[in-house]
Amino acid sequence: MSIQDRARLIAQFIEADEETRRLILDQAAGVDAITPLGPRLVDELAGLRLPAAA
């Protein structure tokens, strides 16, 4: 996954509702399983301080 793809996914995660955030986390877990090097995307998403989804 490119840096631009990661940035887009993080931006979508920030704007998403709770259900969509869960789906994005599932997708991130799949990405992490394929690319074990570098920071884990799941950890990056979990570390975001987000307002409650609408």
C-alpha cells in the first residue's frame, strides 16, 4: 500500500461513522498481514484521537 493510499484510508477513517470505521479497521488488518514491515496501519488508526462519530 502506497503512502498516498494510507493517507486516503486514514482520511476516510476520520470522516467515517462507527460501522465504517470497523470496516476500515478490518481492511487495515488485512494490509498489515500482507506488509509486516513498517508501522502497522491498525496501530496508526487506533492511535487517532477522534470525536464521536455522528
